[in-house]
Amino acid sequence: MRFYQYIWAFLTAACLVLPSFQALGMPPPEIRVMVEEAPRVMVNGMGQPVRVVIGEGRDASEFYARSSATISASNDGLIVEDRPAGREITMLDQARRYSIGSRTYRGTLTATWLSPTKVIVVNNVPVEDYLVGLIGSEISPAWPIESIKAQAVAARTYAMNQVESSHRGNARPYDVTSTVMSQVYDGAHKEDERSRDGVLSTKGQVLLRGGAIFPAYFHSCCGGLTEHAHNVWPGEEGPPQVEDRYCARSPKLIWNFRIPAAEFASRLRASGIQTGEILGVSTESESDSPRVENFIIQDQEGVKSVKATELRRIFGYSEIKSTWFTVKMEGGEIAFDGRGYGHGAGMCQWGAKGMADEGKTYLEILKFYYPDAELTTAY
């Protein structure tokens, strides 16, 4: 199986490097999406036996589990339905769907042993099918079709950049995760006709910067001004910062978060940041942005600084929704008041909706948020 994977990697790389490769009729490349990470995972065949392949090539063996297969990590490798199964197994019936919990998936599922307490499951799926499920996970399929098209192109560009990165030597056994750490992908059950229309009408279209596919970042709501990528990921180059009036009607434009100071300190300590009783809080802004770079804490021992991006990770991206906030202590609580939702770099999803509501095309939306990029068809 590895031989064919290497051949596919070569063809996919050629497709990405040479946009005119589409003339050879290349099908959409596959993407590897890490959809589960746990000590134990149950894969459901949705009423059909689950075909499990252990190993590869001439040494491969296979068996059919019942309508579900429980995969567990042990000290020596994977255990599938009480059978030792080495370090990697594949569920190959690509014509059907599988489910894990409430999510369903097309394509192939591969389970890999990482440690005695960790199994990861990767969904190998054609990029275009992946995008159809992604639309309903990232935005509402009821949004204007031009915003759906813009989302499809941005997500495809980000995805293909990550696939290309993997082929350049990234050692991890997947290209993207299914969470906000990459792009949200809840599975095939999120598919619908409007999402499919938006994906199919832009099939193979990606953005290039300087002739190369780049990570076309996007987020929920910028709050009125997009962010420089280097303020989110040090050293990263993103599109220029743009003022954005189009997300003004977003329900995520303004937010607040209140938490008792004692609980705040306790959660910081639990994450490894030592602090005593909090006496005061303040912020330091980025040099080229109104967003916060450092969150400043004063306790009995002095002053401590925490990166605002790290603060979001500790307290949850849905609580501290962005790094564009002010903060104060009042009544024994720490009070955050902020703007926008997400890291702020690249395309603002609510802004894209606002532009589409005003009659802008997906090409105009993409040009607004990625002004230094050009559109091409990769396959």
C-alpha cells in the first residue's frame, strides 16, 4: 500500500506545482483528516460488518468485525476486538460510510498507535468531498451562495497547502485536524446540496501568493479589522490587514466574559502558570494592531505576563473569543469585553456573508480579504 501512497503523493505534488496539470484529467487529491484521538475508539459500520486490514503488501491480513470495531491502545500496539493488530490498521470499504460517535465519514479510516494511551483515527477522503462536509461545519449552508463559494476556495487553499506541506516531509500521519486548530470538519453528515453546489462550482480553484499555494487563513468574525498573521503565529506571513465594515451585523461582533478572580488564578495554576492572589490585571497591545499581545497579572510576588493567544487556549476559544479585548477587575471578578471571534487573520466569515448580502461575488470577496493573491485552477 505504501508504494501506491508514494505514487499518489508524487502525482498530487505535480498537480499542486503545475496548475495546468488539470489538462491530464487528474481527479481531486485525497486529504488525511485526523478525526479522533483517544485511548479507545469505536468505529461503527452503520449496519454492515467492518472490514479491517492489518499490515500491508504481502504480509497484510484482514478480517471482518461485527457491525462495529473497538480499537484500543496497549503497551505493544493496537488491539482490535481483542486481537493484536500491530501499529496501524485500515478500514477499507470506501463505498460506504462509517460513524464514530455522532459523526459519519466517507472514504477510508486508518487507526494508528501513538502510545500506550493514544490512538488516532485518520479519515482519507477526496478533497472535494471533505469540503462539502466542511462547509456546514464552518458556516451555515443557508448563507448566500457567493459566501459559500468563497469559503470553499479559502478552505481548499488551506487544505492543499497542508497536503503539500506533508509531502515536503512533515512526519505526522495526517494533513489537518478536524478542529479549529486546522479547519472544523464534523463529517459527511454535514453535507447538503447548497454546500455541494458551492464546492462543485469552484472545483479545483485555489489561491496563489507568489505562485505558491499558501495557508489561506479564515476566522468567524474580525470585529472590524483583520489581524496580521505574524501576531498569531510568529514568523508567519499572511494577507495584509484590512478594515472590514461587512461583519458589523454579526452576532459575534461584541462579546464579554466574566470569571471570579480566584477561579481565574486556579485555572492558570492548573495550566502551569504559577500565580498567587490576583491584585490587578492589564494588557499590552500589539505594535501594529489593537489586539492584545500580553495579558499582565499583578499578584503579591510581582508582575507576570501571559501571551493573549495562550490565555485563549487555557480558558477556551469560545469564552475568550479573540485577543481584541479590554480587561478590568471589579467586584471580585475579572471582566473581559471584546470584539470579534477567532484569530482575525485572513477571511472574516461573517464579513464574507455581509459582502454576499450586498451582492458581491465570491471573486470580489476573496480579493478583498486576500488582496495579494491570485486565483487559479489546480485540477
